[in-house]
Amino acid sequence: MLLNSALKLSESKDAFALLEEECYEPGKYYSDYLHLILTEQMLLRGCTKDPQDCLERISEEYQDKATVFWGWLSFVRVENEKAIKY
């Protein structure tokens, strides 16, 4: 559903709210992968503060998959040198 919303540039507020809830409440659906999806959705929605918190919650073992999002976040914040490093 969120993939389609990204492709069609629609908000899908209910799906986004559910994703946020699952990412911030540790439980059976809590995962690094969901945090990456949430980070992507936040960046697509123009958020610049919350994605960092989300990225920091990702485990060390999964951080290599998060580098593109760290770079994207740095670019959006006009931290170009930092973005290039990622």
C-alpha cells in the first residue's frame, strides 16, 4: 500500500499511522526493515527531524542498508559534504 502511495504520490495516512505505531512500539512486527520503510516515508513527506531518530533505532548489523537514507537525509538538510560521504 505504501509502495503504491509513493508511486502515485498519495498520502495513505492510515497505512503511515500504522507503520509509525508498529515502529515505535516494540512487538512482533518491530524490525529494522520497517524502520527503513518508515524513514523513506518520512523523507518522502518532507520530514527532516524524525527520520534521524528512526535511523538511529536501526541495529548496527543493518546500518549498511541505511546508508542511502542517511545520505538522503543529509542532502535534504543541505549537509552536502556529509551526504557525499554516504
